[in-house]
Amino acid sequence: MRTDDTIRIMCPNLMCRKILAVPANARGKTVRCRYCRTTIRIPGSPTGKAPMPRG
């Protein structure tokens, strides 16, 4: 698998905090941490660009 085919995300459970690699096609979906079984919502779009401020 190429690096652009995966998303790295940290488990939000404070007792776990493992870094998970999930497939890019999981964007917008909910997955479970394989270590602690916490439900994690994967962001729907890449976080590379911030929206333009209105002014």
C-alpha cells in the first residue's frame, strides 16, 4: 500500500493514544481502534487547505 492510500490518525481514547493507519477510502466513515475498540470518525476530506476567511 502506498502512503497516499492510508490515513494516520491517533486514537482519541486517553488510555490508548495509538497511531492507526486506516485506508483512505475510510474517509467520512466510522472505524474502531484495533487496540481498545474505541469508535473513531475519520475526517471526510484532506486537511491540507484551510477555508478562505470571509471579509
